[in-house]
Amino acid sequence: MEYLNHVLGVRVIYIDSGTVPVPNYIHARYRLQEVLLDGRKAVFVYPKTELDSINAVKKHLDRIQKTMDASAVLVPTHLTYRQKEYLLHDHIPFIVEGRQIYLPFMAAYLQERGDGEKTEIANMLPSAQLLLLHYIYHGCGELLTSGAAEALSFTATSISRASRQLEDLGLIRTEKRGVQKVIYSDKGSKELFETAKSYLMNPVKRTIYVSKTKIKDKLLVSGYSALSEYSMLNPPAVEYFAAGSVTAWNKSSSGRLQNSDDQCAIELWRYDPKKLTDGNSVDRLSLALALREDRDERVEEAIEEMLSEIWRETDDKRN
């Protein structure tokens, strides 16, 4: 791997060790290569397919490391922003050639530019996030900004600012056709969402807890309650709802859960959660963003299943 030698001066020597004595499920997922990194024994672990959850990957690498008595280094062709953050959090060594090196056992960390990352982090406008998610749900084909403005109840100024920011971030392209402005992208829904992830905000600003008797209006189901409706995940002990304003409960709410039998959770959203859904629950992409920091493996699996369903639906629209 010339990349290591070029940027860090680490000499890599590949060792021909024959068949590596690890379980079949490891061989099915990875190609293993023993190496010496400046004389230190290590194992490059090349994924053969898409990565499993980071928790599962960590277990696989631990097994490889114990079996081979060498530091296991994940060497994927690419990493999403979320995957990279999880790997760093769990101190899992990895190399993405030409982009990133993280070798904690050698005290080395180099980051150039990760997939979907920015050299400067910009705060995405709530209106821009709404527009992007609406566009993804639309299937990422051509979309008139006038139609999007009508669907999202945007003014001409709002839709112009939102589309301009998305274009400046390189997430969409626009084209004038007569008096109409068209949004389009070469990316499919999944690719666009993954590219945009590092810009997209958690739609939930804060959460308050209110007595169920204080809820007079019908609110959208959100949080873990919504995820349980979109997946096989069990409903939480405390119900979650979304609201664009929480002023109605300023005097009767608390910042911490005090009684799970009496209280429910109300999330204050950065944008009107009703604009992206026709159902009783918040939309699935916003929900995935709201829960993306949850490291519970069951929650992660439920979110991935939910997103996979969206990609199937939006691919059909694009085709």
C-alpha cells in the first residue's frame, strides 16, 4: 500500500501466510492479508460486501485479532460519514486509500476528505433540508421548484434560498426552462441521502415531557414510537410526539421524565413535521436523522430496514 508509505512513511510488507484459520463467516465477509507495518505485525481486512453494523464489524475484527495475534485494520473502499464516526468512537483501525488513515496502535490519524464530507461544515437551512428530503421522496428525478414550493407551502423567496443552498453544497443542480426552474440530480435517492448526511441536521431541537392530559390537539407520532410503527421494534414505555411549537406547554412541562405512566415526550422540531407526511407519524427520513446517534443495535437495524424500504419505493419512482 503505497498510500501509507507516501503520506506517513510507513513501510508495508505483505506476508504470504496461506489459509488464515478463522471461521467461515469471517471468510465470507472479508479477504484477509497479513502485513508488517514498519516491522509490526498486522492484518488488513478487506470487506467483500457492504459492511455490517459497526458493532458486528468490531466483533469480527476482535475475533480476527485474537486468532492471528495481530492488529486488525479494516480496509474498505469507502466509508460513509456515520460509519467513520462510529469507527473512530470505538477505536477501530481503518484505512481508506487516498482519503483516511486511522491506526491508533501506531498513534496515526490522517484525514483528507471522507465520502460526503465538507471541508467546512455549513448549517443547512431548515427549508433546504425540507426541500432535499421532499426531493428524495420524489425519486430524485426532475422536480419543478414551483411544485415543491406549493407542496411545502414555501414562498418564492424561501424556495429560492433553499434550492440555492443545496446547489452551493453540490447536492443538486438546477436549470431554467423558460419561467420555470427545475431541480435535478445524477444521484439516486440512497446515494444523495448518504452524500448529504454530514450536512443534514437532527430535526429535533429539544424534548420536553408533558402530562398526557395536557395534550388537546392531535400530534404526529415521532421518535421511538414512530420507529415501532415503521418496523418490528417494540413500542417504548413513553410515547413520543412531534410539534412545531411547544409554547402551549411552557408552564406545564418538564425537561426530564418524572412519571412514565402519566407523561409523554414532545419533540420540538426545527421545521413543520407535517410537511413531509400524510400519515399519523413523522416522515421516515427525518426520523432516521433524529435517531442516527442511537447506538442500540436493534434501533440501527430497524432504521436500516426502514430506509431500505424507502430506497425501493423511490427507485420505482425514478424509473
